[in-house]
Amino acid sequence: MNACLFPDCVWIQIVSFLSFADLSSLSRTSRRLNTICKRELSTRNVLVVSGLPANDFHAIDERIRFSRNAIVHSKGAHVLLNQILPMLPKLTTLCIDYVKGFNEHNLHLIADHLPNLKHLWLLYQSIGGDANRALEKLFAKLNDLQTFGFCDNNFHDYLCFKHIPLSVKHLLFNFFFARSLTEWNAEDRDFIFDRLNTSVLNINVSVSLEASNFEQLLKPIKCNLCFQFAFELKYDLLYLLISKLLSLRMLRIGFVRRNQFKTVVTILDNILPNFGPSLKVELFLDKNIDKTINIGTDSKIDLFYYDESCGEWFNEERKYGNDFMLLSDLSD
Amino acid sequence: MSAIKFETSDGFTIQVERETAVVSKVVKNFLEYHPTDKCTFHLNCVDNATLRKVVEWMRHHKDDAYIETESDESDEERSQDVSIEMDPWDANFLNEDLFFLLDILNAANFMKIKVLFKNCCKKIYLMSKGKSSVEIKRLLKERCDFTDEDLQRIANKYEWMARVN
């Protein structure tokens, strides 16, 4: 049988697996395949635009990953806004990572192209001009946004977060900004705390912070905590942080190195009896740790090992870690 | 034990046990509305060699839980399910040349065997992945009906999607 005799439904399925680059090649094959590729673009709902070198996947963390077929290399904000987004009107998930050219006058245009956007990540995004104003204008147009992730090492003034739409249930950001909390006036700080309190909060802690800020900020929040050791592991900070978070529902720690493993498990074993049985704990182990390392069978801790063959972390039962994004209905 | 017969496009008849045959949604749906112990399905676009291959797949997967629960999916569901992971047995089973693979895919589509259909699509995807439009045309024996100007216009339009080395 010749491929050109296939009904469209067969091609529609095949092109759904294709990366954008492969779609570009296939669209130049024939008019019929060009039409099918155009249709595929108009139905795609996930896009990752990255200014970083291309990989087989794009990871927000160990669990939130975008497949290769969703990734395009950045050509800058102008191309994204004027060429890419108009071709992808059905996008509901957009991750923009290290894309140059956004400023207070154009960031909000993302919302004009994608009024149905539900999940947005702005990672290592340098925003020209008044960044707070840019984000405020963007938030004003995204009424259905459910997830907002933000990470910028140089951005410490988070007052714009006052304007995050109430529809947002997942806030994900690195806690670089905790240091600036003490500089805010009490009214703004209370507002932020109140806003965070209505969300499931995923936190990537990747820098050492003053313990008082942690306690102040996190104590009242029902949250999932994702604790990443980008730098030296501070055991006392880990202990303090977790022991104050009695409303914690899920704890993920990674990546734990071999020489840290025993201490981390001991800390957790001391702390976990204070929590109810509903707390889920996941330890993501460093890539070079194999399954010879383990813990007692009665432990609440679930270990995740790296599988080199598919580049993913799995537990003993060959399952992924819990999806933080699905835990949106935490009740009192 | 009741059995179902399939008649192929090249005149062969293959008898298949009922629990294997119902892996095909066409058979399953028919038997739900027309309960019978004996029945023959005419597969006008599936030849003997292809059907034997498809039946082998159906026998291997007849007890899989997902075969029972699979349903027709919308565009949105399809576009969210883009994992190219495949059961290793299936990956090995589908190590065939492109044109036999296309025959299997066509049979899976006709008989509504969704997982086999998707896995054939994944295999074809893996064959075309990373290839230029000229290589794809050669692979698929597709006739190009574009002028040079058309091709340039499309290349410009999709320049943002181009592969970065």
C-alpha cells in the first residue's frame, strides 16, 4: 500500500508525534500533507520556546516535562508574537524559557493571541522596562489561567503577584524573592500571604534562605514542597522547614547524593511521625545511585531512581512521582 | 468455543477465537448488537499476510486491560497523547518494512484496533523523524505538487520551526 492512499485520519495521527522541525519538512512534501500539517499546527496545545540548546525534552522539574515535539528554539519575542503564536491559536500551555525581547509593551500580547491560555511558565525571562507593569498587564488579560510559573534570579520585586488572576491554582516559583519580603510594607506582605494561601504552592528551594523568612511565609500555607539542592545541602534548614509545615501534603526532595542519603532519611524519619498518613514523600536520587541503596520497608518514603535508558526517574514499581499539578483539590 | 471468521481481500478465510476477535472494535461492536456464535467478516482491504500478522498481535494483547477500556478520542486528547513510548514486544513485532507496516496500519484502522494503529503511526514517525522533505518524499513515494516558489514560501513561513543544529 502506498502512503499517499491513506485517509487523512492516518496522517493526522502520524503528524501528532512530529516535532515542529519534522512538521516543517513534511509540509513541503505535497499539498495534501501541507494541509494536514497546517491542521496539526492549528490543534497543538503545548509549546515550549527555549533560548537554550535543544534537548530531547524540556523539564520544569523531575515530573513536569514537555516532550520533544513541543519544543522550538527561540528566535526572540518578535518572532514568537508575530509568527508563531498566530499559527497556534489552540495553545493552552506555554513555556517561555530564556527568550529575549520581551518588555512592558509587548508581554501582554501573549494573552491577545492566546485568550484560552491555562498554563504559563516564564523562566529566566528578562523583561525590559517596568517588569512589574508588564506582568500586571499580562495578568489582566488571562482570566482562565490556572498555572503560573516564574523564575528570574534578578527579579526581586514581586508586587505584581498581587495581580495574578484568582483562577490560578498552581503557583510555581523559586524562592529567591523571600529575601525581599522583609522590605515590603505589612499590607502588601499580608496580601501576598493571603493570595498564596488560596493556591497549591509548589516551591523550588534552590538557594539558602534566612530561616525566619521561610517560617513566616510558609507556616500558614497548605502546600506541596519541592526541595531541590542546587547548592550545598543545609540539613538544619531542611529540618526547620519541614517541621514547620504541618499542612504539608506532599514533599519531594531531590536530587539526593549518596553521601547525603542517610542523613536525609534520618531527618525525615524523625519528622514524619508528626504528620498524618496523608503526607506523601518522594526522594529523587542522584543519577549515579543505583537500586542497591534502599530504606526500610515500613518507611513512608518513596525512592525514585534514574533510568538511563529512557532518561526518567521511576520508583521500584516503575511509577513516576506524583503529579503536583493534579493535587489542586486539597481540602481543609 | 465460538469462533469468528475473517475473509481477506485475496480470498482466504481465517478463523479466530472470539476473545481474540473482539480486540477489534468493529467485531466487538457488531457482536454486542448481533449476538451470535458464528459470523464472517469480509475485509475488503486486508490481505491474508496482513491479517495473519494482525491476528498475531490481537492474540498477544487480548487480555490487556487497556484493550477493554479504550475509546475514540477527540483532537484534544490525541494531541495530548504524544508519548512515543511503546511496549517492547510491539516495537519488535512491528520491525517490518514501511509498506508492510502501512498495510498493517490500514488493517488496524479498518478493524478499529486503536493501540495497534497508534503503534504503527509511531513506527512510521520514527522512520520519518529528522528527515528532510526530499528524504520523506523518497520514503513515502509521495509526488510533490509544489512549484519552487511554493516551496520557498512555505520554507519562509515555517522558518521558525526549522531544526537548530
